Amino acid sequence: MNIAATANHHIRHEILVCGISNAIFNGLSAWFLIKNGPGLRWEGEHSFAVDVIATGLLLPLIVAFIVIPLQRSKLNKGQLQAIDLGERSLMQSISNLFPASTARSAGLFGLIGLLIIAPLTLAGFYLLGVAYVSPLQYAIFKGLWAGVIAAVLVVPMVLIALRKPK
């Protein structure tokens, strides 16, 4: 298997593992926390908006604090090779904008979640006229939503961790 094929295989593997594990963890966590409670609304004590905003910040932040060091550790142990998808890769170009520091990169991922992902998600709720969500509906949504976020963001996280040294 050549280097490009190995890199693509590794990235696909990380997308599946991170996406599925976050979908299951977040969906089940939401279900166990809210299953016996009232439905969620935009505001109040049981607000889906507050949860979306908090998860938008914390999910990317925590995933980055896990993924980047794990990938770097595997690289340092020789279990993985450095990956560079080239100048023509949009994902590589975006990843190259992130700092080398795990903490700074994780912080930026958290800000992306807080300032882009959460508002877009809430805009979707608003445009679809969602005013109330049952606990089961929200747990399913949260699991799928968290899984997609993790699956998408793990790609630049892996590329940041496995960058070729300059």
C-alpha cells in the first residue's frame, strides 16, 4: 500500500471510530440525563439551545485534546507516518492554519464549535420551526449531531497531529 492510500485509510478509520463513538456516547448520555424529564424548549431550565451551545464548545475542545496527542504519540512511536495531502487539498490547507500547540488548536476547535457549529445548528432549529423536542427525539438528534461533528473535525485534527515537521 502506498503512502497516500495508507493516509486515506487511516483518516477514514479515524472518521469512523470518532464519529461512531461520539454518536453513541453523546446520544446515550443525553438519553440517560433527560429520559425522565420534560421536553426541551428554546429557553428555560430545559433548553436545547443552551445544550447545543455548550456541546458546540465542549465536544470539539475535548475531542481535540484526545485526538491530537494520541495521533502524535503514534507518530513519535513510529506507528504512523506524517501526512501531507498536498497544496491542492482544502482540508490540508485549513489544517495548516492551526498552531502546533495542542492546547491552542483545541481552543480554536472549541471556538469553531461555539461560533460556527452551534449557531448554524440553532438556525436550523429556528428555520424548521422547532419549538419543542421530546427527550427521545433530542437524544437521537444529539447522538447523530455529535457523531457528525466529531467525524468531520477529526480530519483536520489528525492532519494537525501528523503534519510533517517544517
